[in-house]
Amino acid sequence: MPMKKLYVFLTLPLFIVTFCIGTASATTGSATMAVTVTVASSISLILQTDASGLTLTNSGTSAVTAAFGTMSAYGGTVPTGVTRTVNAPTNWKISTPFDPVVQVANQTSATYTLTAQLQTADSTNTWAIGATTVTSASAATLTSTGTYGTSALTFSLTIPFSETAGLVSNTINFVATAN
Amino acid sequence: MLRATKWGMMAALALLAAPGVSGQCLPIVCSLTLTLQSDASGMTLGGSGTSSATLSFGSMQAFGGALPSGATKSVGTTNWTISTPFDVKVTCSNLLTLLPCTLLLTPTYSLTAELQTANAIDTWKIGGVTLNSTSASTLTSNGTYGAVTAYTFALTIPFSESSGTISNQINLLSVCN
């Protein structure tokens, strides 16, 4: 085949593709991403300062501190948000409100149960949350019909007059369980 | 030889100047490849570097629990969100090795994403764009070929949803502009 005809033969298809197809169909690329996650139910319990109570350190977390500082049955300083009640000649009590916040996720539950237990045995002082005495022997139920969200409880510590002056400290362990 | 050169040049000019080519790819000339890959800051994708990837978060919960490396969790008052970045790369391959792709088409592409299966409970997002299964959502209309672009995948799960497995497939499509 003459070279000129060969060149036309080779070039002509290019012209056909260019001019004869008109608007060519858009070129595309595709990909897929398969996503999986297994959702487990969960519950959250945090403690926060009550508007009328003693300021908690690390308020809004699950590990807070209520530091009353130096207090005495008679005279002395009473921290803001703390109430002191003297029951002479037997004992005196300090108390303050605080707020537990309980939330539940991905579980059908209308209420929760909240318990409290002292970390270390204390046979001298009386530790209480609301009207419930809290000991280290077993977890005491504070409520079995708790409503999710924010609630208010009152912590109190009763100190007998017979107790020697010094540091009183302990940890209260709270557990919230979805009903 | 000169005649061969002349005809060759005419062919090249025809391809460059042809009105039917502007703004569109010639399917016999160019092809697009869309691949997904793990982002340096994100979770490891299964099938990274291919067009078929998997993103497996495993067991997760709103409060507490484990968090996969590269995943982020944020908890609100009524829902919680898990998210992670991943990378998208669109390349253009010219089947005519003598000419670069950019001479035959605009240097940008559009990228869309669509859920394979309807999900009225959870919220699926890529790059802040909410996805659904009824229509493709545009992630970008001016993507750059060859560039590795990071997008953030996010899944928002309401507290009211029962525990269990959430799964779906996201279909991504790149189209040359």
C-alpha cells in the first residue's frame, strides 16, 4: 500500500473518533467502602458540684474530691456550701449537697439503681448519703428508681465529740446500674 | 518521512482542537481509577490502595470502652459520633502514551458518594456532607487528578438506638469534568 494511503488509513480513524462521536460519554472511576461497627450499650456516672453545695474538685468527672479543710464543732470556719449542725454533747455533723449525673446509651432503660460503699472501714464516724448510712461492709442502695439525668444528693459526716482531733478521710464508691 | 511527520502532526492537532473533545473524556483514550487508602492519622482500611476498602470499627460504646487507633469519639447529650479520616486518589490513565491526560480533558473531576442501603436512624457523613441512599452527594466538584485527598468519615449514633451491628456500604464515583 502506498505510504500516503497508509497514512490516511491511520489518520482517518482518529478523525472519525474525534468528530463523529460528538459529545463523548464521561469517563468515571468508582470505589466502595464497607463500614461496620458493633454498638454496645453503656452507662455513664459523673459527680458534679451542686449549685448550693461545696465546690468539688474535678467536678463533672467520675473521680471527685470534697475537701472540707479544717473544721471544728464550735467556732472556726464553715466552707461555702457546707452546713454544720451541732448535737451537743454527743456529736456534730457537716453536710453538703452534690449532683450525680447518670446517662444511658443504646439500651432500653427507664430508671437506674445507684449504690454507695465506703472504701475503708470507719467505726468511729457516720457516713451517709441522704438518709442512707454508707459503710464498707456492703454497697447501700441510694435509689432503685433513679431518673436519668442530673439529680441532687446530700453527703453528711457525723463526728462524735469523743473523737480525737485529726484527719478524717475516706473514699465513697458509687455504682449506677441500668434497670 | 516528511509526509509521515505531516500526517502525524495533523492527527495530533485534530485531537487537540476537536470541539467534541473539550470538557469530556474520550473513553477509548482515557480511563479513571478511584482508590481508597488509609490516612496517616486515621484507622487502617482493609483493602487500602484499592477500589474496594473496608472500615471496621469493631465494638464501640458511647461511654467508656475501647477506641480503635485513628478513630475519634465525641459524645453529645442525645447521640455520639465516631469518625476517622481516609484518603481518596483519582488517577487518569491515557491509553495513548504520547499524550498526557490533561491535553484531552479538564484537569479536575467530581466526586460523589452514596449509601448502598437506606438508614433512617444513623447519620453518615463524609467531609461534612450527609449521605443517603436515594441520591449521590457531591463531595467535591474540582478534585485534582493524582492528588491524595483526605476526607473524614463520621457516623452519628443516637442514644435511643438499640445495641447491635451497624453496617453499610458507601459507593464513591469520580467523574471527569
